[in-house]
Amino acid sequence: MKKIILFALLLIIANACFSQQTIPAPTLTNQDYLKKSKNKKKIALIMLGGGATLILTGMIFPKGEVIHESFGGPDYKNDGMKGDLYFFGALSMLGSIPFFISSHHNKKMAAAISFKNEPVPLINKNNLVYHSIPTLNIKIKL
């Protein structure tokens, strides 16, 4: 009986002390979406360029000495290394595709709601003067 009471008391204390609080998710602004878009596009371009570099290195890399002859043709010393360079280059290039897609999605989210300063013609003492007025642009899909 003492164990059950002690366990129940410990459970109540633990629940009161270490409970998680629900915090609303932070809303992202237009600048946040643009920053995420630029970062993801930069990552995607680095992966694409790195993959292309690996593939070109595999093409330029010499075959090396003939190890042994087989029915499919001779096996060279550096065939394994060249195959690895091709494989990881192609893998890197394919891995950049989701980053390009995510970058485009974040850019569209930033463009959906944006603030711009629009020039508006106003009459000031018989003259036409252009003033910039902040406007809210919202894109709606139809």
C-alpha cells in the first residue's frame, strides 16, 4: 500500500514539475520565407555543382593498368574509384532536386503576401508629385 501511495504521489509531483507547455507556433514573415528560399537554393546549387564536379572528375580520372581480361572487356585498376565518383556525383545531383522544390515553394509563400512601396501621383500646389505609399500585396489563386 505504501508503494502505491508513494508512486501516485511521485507521479503527481512529476506531472506538475515537468509538464510541457504548449507554445503557439511562430508565424513566419515575408523576410523569413525569402531567407529560407535563398538558403535552400544555395544548398541546392552547391549540391548540383558538387555532383557535376564529381562526375567530371570521374570522366577525367585515368583508367590505370589492366588488372585482368574478361569476356566483357578488360578490368582496369581505377574502375571502382571511377564508379564511386559517378555514383556519388549522380546521388548529389538527384539530392539537390528537393532543395530546389522547397526553395521555390518558400519563394511563392513570400510572394503571396508582401509589402511594397507603390508610387502614387498626388496633386500638391498645382503640381503632380509622386509619393511612395506602403501597400499590402496579396496574391489569390483563382
